Amino acid sequence: MEAAGAAVGIASLGIQVCQGLLDYYDGWKGYPTDIAGAYNSIADLNTTLALLKVSLDDKELDHDRAERAKEALESCKDGLTKLSKKLQKLQTHEKPQGLRQRLWSEFQRGSYPFKASTLAKLREIVDDVMERLKLALQVLQLDVIISSQKTLLVVAADTKETAKRTAFIESAVTDISTQTQQLLASKQSDQFKKITHWLSPPDPWTNHASARQRHEPHTGAWLLDHRSYLDWKAGTERHMWLYGKAGCGKTVLCSTIIEDMRRHCGNLSNVGHAIFYFSFSDDQKQTFKDLILSLAVQLAWKEPGLSMLQQAYEKPGSTEPSTEELKKIVLSMIQSYDRVYLQLDALDECPESNDVRQQVLDGLERLSQQGSNLAIFATSRELRDVHEAMDRLGAESLVVPTRAVDIDIQRYVMTTVSHDPRLGRLSPETKILIQDTIAQKADGMFRWAHCQLQELKKLKSTKPKYVKDALLSLPSTLDETYERMLTGIEERYREEALTLLQWITYARSPLTLGELAEATIINPEGTGSVDLDERGDIEDTLDILTGLVTVTGHDRSVHNDRVATALVHKGTKIRLAHFTVQEYLESKRIIDSKARNFYLEYSACHRFLAHSCLTYLEHYTASDQKDKRNFPMFSYARRSWVHHSSVQQSEDVSREIRFLCSEACTKDWLQSGVQLDHARNLGGRTTSALYLASFYGLDHVVSALLRNGAIVDPREGRLCDALLGASVRGNDKVVRILIDAGAVVDAKGEDQSNALVVASTEGHEKTVRMLLDAGANVNAIGGDGGSALQWASIAGHEVVVRMLLDAGANATDALTPDRASANALHEACEGGHTKTVQMLLDAGADINAQEGRHGSPLQAASNSGHVETVQVLLDAGAKVNAQGREGCAIHSASYEGHASVVQILLEAGADPDALDRWEGIARAPEDWTTTALEAAARWGHEEIVRLLIDAGADVNIQFERTKYRSALEAAEGNETIKRMLIDAGAVKVHNQLDTIPGASGDAGTEGISADGLEERSAEPVASNDFAAVQ
């Protein structure tokens, strides 16, 4: 097979290149960390390519999968070519042999093969190829996974460090078997990628990779064997909460449990598994919505989850679904499994401010109540609110035992000391002294032990007496440890250290070394300045803040905390080493210590960052050249200045006003990719300072602009625009300010939109209440057609719908022709918003109104497959056989393949032989007709065909002026459906009407055996003299 052969060729090329690199570096893999890291990465790639080649050599690999495998592997060719060139260049350098190798190891560090930059580039290329190969493994549905287990073990055994290689393969196999097969079966992988990009969920697996890098072999085994965990794993206990003091290693323990559960769930059918790491340093991993977004993608491998996500993606406007809508989707996903294991780390790292943590805890409680098959494993410190929430869940509680952790700490200390280039040369007695002293004083805190090891590594001399002195003077607490680290920073670097700590602590997400290096040359004081001459080495951050920060690799890889040997580059990301660092910097305790100058005050720091971002953006605008590659902080500054400004509490917003009133600055800012999502069609007025401040929720700025006379007539122009901008984003404080300033709540923008409609569309409950209380016309029509009630019903915003109905909203008004004259009830039914449907019915909406794209509300719900909504409508008296633009409800459900809906409709008396005359299809010739059975047969919905036949559907109804003259013809190549129809008495229609465009005379029996038709030779043959079907 040509495609498979091409794919095998690419895999073979990769194996050849990897083997050459492994041969070159083989004798060096046990030396410095960067060489060993590069070697291991290449070995991983070699093993993965071997796995792919085994599968591609399979003789039963079909053409379609071979083509997809080839396409996926072709995306790796560029990376493999780069590796090949690297190998060719390496081979021009002599490879040291034998005893010379150890002698030359340090001298060779400056030569090309062993330079840090060379090794870093190798790993970067390998990482990129590995990422693409992961996609290849997902695209290629490996039928040989089970049968090739022995082969894979042999492949792994042929490489060094078998355990690590095999673990990687097992992980890849698990990913394929539990996710890819289901996704490929749905034939919607491309669509799923689009949906995932649209949702942009946070990726918890990056945190998991970081935790696994910090894991020492054999540590945490006590938890895997603990009765509480085994009971939770077996289902005896539904929920479990692991808690312990700060720095005791909970995150690494959680990662150990996650690895165990990945293997466990991979061996079970219809069992879901999802994870999430909350993070103090990443604001996309802190809220309940962040969690729900991630779960929606992780669990979307079964129906109805994937379809529900697709419907949300395809609905008008395609705006990101609300938290409530996402929760409904996730609950449906959970309920589609027999059991779902959800593992959550660091609940205590959710911020307390703005009730963020409480919302997470409340959300988990609701998920648990409504998803009875959900099993939660969570970790945190012992905080009152978390403890109370876990008690309400009935979770089995387990405190991290200090003794068990101390044993793990001993292993960790000995491993770290043994592998350190300098400490590893100590005598066995000194090593044991370090191990015993640190383990004894650690008191179950991995973080404390780690910090002490970092300090020992700084010793100028490792003579035993100096090591003993250092051990005797170890600080007793983490606070003392951090105080010593901070005060140990040289005076000349302390201002820069404070700047870096502010950025690292309060940046919205981890910054790169390149960004941090640039941040240190920004001076936001006064009018602000950027001193390009002060740009320094990107690694300065690591040198200045050693022990306080940790290094994460480019995009996904996480290196250890031994920053002196880490392979770093400008894309390497930096974060605080531990949550306790931030806690100390923000605490009142630091104020009473010698490190008081490093105290971080939340609002003041955000003000510093906001003004730094604005200074940098102004510097960019003033620059003659606009190549953003020369402005490393530009991307972060443009995306984040609003966030930092909205958090700070100072009334002095002159810097923000100066920026927003600068036409040049705002032009560069808006053209750089900042989106005015949902911005009204207001022309240039959307760039006014007042509109931008209102849209982004900068209430202090809005107040200042109004005081300074930013508007002239409150009824027109900018104040109206500002109210629209604030309402569409739900910026309640700004809405209140504008109303108090005299904004007319019913005023319309240039596109005829009004504030109530846009706020209702987005589901902003507080904003809607403010506008109604201010006298907004509840039945006013918006620019896109329809009232606030209709747009709230489309999105299923139940609370908003109730508020609008209580305020007198008309439940029967139809939308404009742009929406095919559908009313609120039709839209709610199409979206499956059952509670909204019930509210509208109670408010007098016509249950049988023939409006909208589908006809009746019942047809709208049936077309979308919303079983619960269909049942509510039938119970409320909907006419099951009412004809609409697309026939009856049973036609819509049969056409779309919603078997459960068809079953309900038949039980409610739906006529299986009702005719769909295609009145809603403009291109259909006059008198075209079809039935539910023909539609189901044509589209291959076997279960529906069976339901209709069992309900007595006439299998021999003939159609005039259609492509298929009967259900049997419509079945075409589907042998199963053809057999069902023939068994039910269907006969072939002889002779065809040549006047029917596209009619196929033999389509009805193609693929059916002669015996199959001869068995029915005694039955009557349908005439070609078509009678009108009544």
C-alpha cells in the first residue's frame, strides 16, 4: 500500500537518525544533566517511532487510516530532517573513546556536541517531533495494540532504561485506547479540534508533567497501598480528601494517584477519568469555569457530550458557553459513563477573593449531587471552608502522615545528593549526615527539605566541616528559610529582585525568561520610560532568585529545580517555586522580619504592573520600527494591562486616561489583536476612551472621565455606546455609574441594539436587574431582531428569562425574519432548555404555533434530539402529528437519527406513515414527498428503521418526483437496513420514471443477493403506474 509505505519510510528515517544520535552520545548519557536529558529524549523518540513502524507494517491496515497516518507523519519530516542535519554536523567532531572520555568530559563542554545551546536545540527539535507524533498516534487507530504488547516490550528492552521507555509506551497506548478510538469512530476529529480551540480550556497535563518531574521513584507508595485510597478506587468510598500542611508534597502525591488511576481506568470499559490542578500562579486554573472548561474537553469522548458541545459551537453567534451551560454539558457527559473519577489538586490555591474558592466548592457539591456516578479525589491544606465542603460531600478524609513523608524525604535527599555534581563527591558518612539531619528537621515538609538542599549546593567549599556548620544552622521553618534567601540577595540586585518578584507573583500566567528580562528595563514612575541599553542576560532572573523560583521548559517540558544545569532559553517559563513563597511575601509576618523590603501589597503591585504595561505599549507606539519580535513584553502588555488596572484600587487613573485618550496608542493596541468581543456596530465611537473603559470594566476610569466631561448629551452618542459596551460584558459597577450619570437605558446604538437585549443575550443577571429597575422597556426589539426574552431563551439563561417574564415580557412575540420568525418558545426548544420551555409555557406561549425554521416547538425539539424537552411538550398537549415546514416531528427526529425521540413520539401516537412534503425546502419540486421510514433508511439510522417497522410503518409506500421511489431504494448500500425492510415485506419497484432527475432504477437492490429477492418472488410486484399517495 503506497500510503503505508510512505509512512513507514518516514518512521524508518526517524529511527535511523535517532539511532545515530544515540550511538554518538551513548557513552556520555551518565554525565551532566543536560546530556542525559537530551539522550533520554532522543531515546523516547526512537521508541515511539518503533511503535509506529510496528503498526504501519500491519498487512490489515486499511487505506483510509494509512493515508491519515502518512499525513500525520509528514508533519514530522521537517523536524526529522533538522535532526539528520544535526547528526551530520556532530559526526564531523571526533567521538572520544574509552578512558579518555571521563578525563575529557569537562574540557569537552565547550565544544559543539556538548554546548548547552546544542543540547537545548536538540531537545527542542525532539520535543516538537514528539508532540506531532502524539497526534500521529491519535490519528492512527492501532488495532495491533493488544496483540503487539510482547513486541513493544521487546522494542523497549532493546533500549537503555527499559522501565522509563515502557512507561512512555504504556501512557501512549492508554491515551489511544481510551480516547482516540471513540473520537475516530465519531469521524469528527477536525470538528473537535475546532471546538477545543473555541473553548480554549486550560491544560492540566502541563502541571501533571511538572509534578512527575519532581517525583522520586518509590516515593508515595504508602498512599497507593492505603485502605482509604483503595476503597475510593474500588468504589466503596465515593469521595476522598487528602490534606496536609503546606509543602508536604501533596501535588506530587496527587500526580502519583493520577498515574495509578490512568492505568486503572484504561483497563475498564465505560469509565471516565479527568484531572485538574488548581494553580496560584496561573489565573486560567483557578475558577469553577476553568475546571468545567477542562472537564468538557477531557470527557467529550462519548455521546451525548460531543454532540452537545457541537450544538453549543454551532448555535447563532457561537459565543463561549456560560458556566451554567457548560455545567449541564459536563453533567450529561458524566452521566453517560458508568463511573467518572475526578482528581483535583490544590483546592486551597483557588483565591478567596471575590468568592472564587467558594464558587469552586459549591460547584463541586452540585456536580456531586446531580452526577451520582462521580467520584472525587481532592487535595489541599486543611482550611475551614474546604474542610466544611468535604464534610458536606461525605468525603473520606486522610491527613498526610508525617512519618510516611519523612521516609520519602530521606529517599529524596539521598537521591538528590548522590546525583549532584559536587555533593555527590562527598564521603558516604557526610551524605548520611545530610540525609538524617534534613529528614529529621523536615517534619514532613518536602518543600523545606528542598530549600535546604538548594542552600547546601551554594557552599563555596564542600569540606565536611563546612557542611556540618551549614547543617547546624539550618532554619527551622519555611518563613525563616525564605527570609534567609531574600536577605541573602546582594544589595545591588534587590530592586531588580523586587521587580521580578512582583511580575512573577502577579502575572496572569507564567512569564518567559525573555519577558522577565524585558520587564526589568521598564520604569513606570513619572511619565514612564524603557531603557533598552539596560537589557541583560536572560538567565539573570535565575541567578538573582535562586531557590524562590522554578523553571518550566518551553511550552510543555518541565526541568528540575537545579537551575545551574537546566537547559534554558528565552522561551523558558518561570514561576514561584511554591505556593508558600507567595504566601510569605504577602503575609504580615514578612513586615516584622529583615526581609520587610520584599513585602508585596496586592493592589500596589497590580498598579505597578498595569503602569509598566502601559509604559511599554507607549514605548512601542513611539518607536520607529514595529517588529514585535523586538518587543518581548508587547504581547503580554497588550493582553493584560486592563486586568492589572481593574484590580488595583487607586483613584489616580491619569496614566490609564492618558493611554486611552491617545489615538495612536489605542490604534496600535486594538490592531494588535485585542478583540472588542460583541462590540456594537458603532463605527469609530468604539475607540473612544469612555467606550473602551466601559467595555473593559475600568470603573475608576469611567468615573474620572465623566467627572472631566467626557460626554455632552446623555441621550445620544458616547454615553449610550458606553452603556451598551458595559452591558454586553456585564460590568455592573460601570452600568450603575452610567445610569447614575443619566444614561437613557432604552437608547439604541447605530445597529439599533439596546442595553437590555445585549445583557440578556449574554445572561448577565445583575446587569439585567439594574436595567429593569432603571425602567428599561422589557419588550423593546434589538438590532439583531427579537426582544430580550427571545435572546435569553436562545441561550437558555433561566434566571434572566424568569426576571424578564416577571417584568412583563411577551412570551408570544416572534423574532424578525432574520430568525425565520421563530419565537422564544421555538428557540428554547431547539436549544433543549427544558426549564426555560416550561416557564414560557406557563407564561402563555402557544405550544403548537407554526413559526421558525422547523414549524412547531415539538419539531424544533425533535430535530435537535432533546428527549426531555420533547416529553415536556407532549405532556403539555403538543400535537404530535402537526404538520410544519419540515413535515411532522417524527420526520425531523428520523432524519437526524434521534432514536430516543422517535420512540417517545411513536408512544405518543405519531403516525409512522405521515408524509413530509418538503414545504420548507425551497429547491424541492412541487409535490415532493417522503416518510420517516424513507429518511431513516436513506441516512442509515438502523435503530429508527426497526422502531418504525415495529410500529407498523408501510414499507412499500412509493414516492413520486423524488430520487428514491421507496424506502428500499433509499437504503442503497446498507445491507442491514435492506434486510430489515425485505423481512418486513418490502418489494423492489420495477421500471423507473426516466423523467425523474437523479432517480436510480437499480439502487433498491444493489448488493442484495438473488436468493434474497427470489424468496419473495410470489409476492406482488409494485406497478410503475404511481398512484397519488393519500
